[in-house]
Amino acid sequence: AFPHKFDGLSPYPGGAEAKFGASPARSFVSSVPRENLRSIQQGTMRFSWRGTMCNKNPFDFALYPMLIWEQKPATIIEIGSKFGGSALWLDDLCIRFGLQTKILCIDVDIQRIKVNRKNISIHEGDGRDLGATLTDEVVAGLPHPWLVIEDADHHYLTTKAVMDFMAKRMVAGDYLIIEDGISVSFGTDSRPEFDGGPSRAVGEFTSAQPGVFELETRFCDFFGYNVTWNPNGYLRKTDKAAR
């Protein structure tokens, strides 16, 4: 039983409810009531870091530092950086924690990213064609552990492409965070252009390739069941190779 249902809405074409994994399956719906989510979202869309738009909600703003302190990533790959506020925040966190983490920002429009930091590099690229940016040579030069953040256009095909690409290149202990699957809790009927969005991609990948990623429920459920903008989206790579 989950706190509330999809009310007839689904990220899957045909009306099937999105679930994480084959069995036992987890719903992607947050336990936070929809009216509260909408209120929090208003603040999220106005939130900035050091004067640069960051768009982080209070739950993941608290969860990321715990994950980074524990994992101590050598490389952060952010797919979808918008204005660079989150990269700036992540760099500040890593510096504060005494880490020498390198941050790669990948975005289709790098002209809008005005962040200038020695640990942050900015690369033009598309989540649906990461191989053009993250070539074999580039990937070989990125030390692990990785923290990969998929925060691009929230379309099903983009998240699916990112998961397929990264699963073959990540190693055990790397993290993949799929941002903004919370859209299913708002009601996907209002954003049909996402075609089911990140949650559909995560549900399909984990059902088709169980065991490649382990769901870290201690992050997803830290404040309550999927009280995060990344429901079922804190994923740790296991030692099982992706097919």
C-alpha cells in the first residue's frame, strides 16, 4: 500500500503504473500530498545559490551533502546544467569537505552557464548522444568514484539514453541520480510532452536489467516514502555488468 495513488494518471503509455524493478515493485509516487508538492515547487523554481539559479528543493538540498560526504566522488558529471547554479553549489560542497572533485557540466546551451571555477568544466552536449561528448578517451580520464546527475529535459528518451550509456561505463560504487521523476506525483497528464518522463525510463530499465543498479532507499525515503524530487532515483551501480 502506498500513501496515495496515481488518480488514473500514469507515466506509462496505456495507463500502466510505473514501478521500480520487477519484484518487489515500488511506486514512484511521493507520500507528500500533491497540494504540498506544488507549494514546495514554487520555492524550488525560485531558489538560487550565490545569486545563480539553482532550482533545488529542500529535501534533495539536504540529501546531496550526505551522499557526497559518504561517497567522496572524484568526478561529478552533471547532465543538464541550465545556468550552472547546482554545479556551483556542488563545487562549494566538495571544497568544504576537502575534496578535489572535478565537475563536468554537459548542456545543450552552454552560453547560459556563467560559472567560472577551476574544478568545473563546461561541455556542449546532448543527453541522448553522450558518446559525442564523453568519448572513450574522455571517459578513461575521469577518476572514480563517479556521481552522475541526470537533470536534462526530463523526457523519457533522454533519461533512457543516459541510463543505457552510463550503465556500461560506471563501476561498482558509482552513483546515478535521476532528477525530477517527481513529475508523476504532480500528474503526468499536465506534461504529456515528457512521454512518461524519468520515472518511466527508470522503471523500464530496472525491470529489464535488474541488479545493475541498487536503489538507495535510505536516501529516497529519508524524510518519508519518496520524499524527494528524485523518487526511486538514487541509484548505486553494482558489480553486475549492464547488458
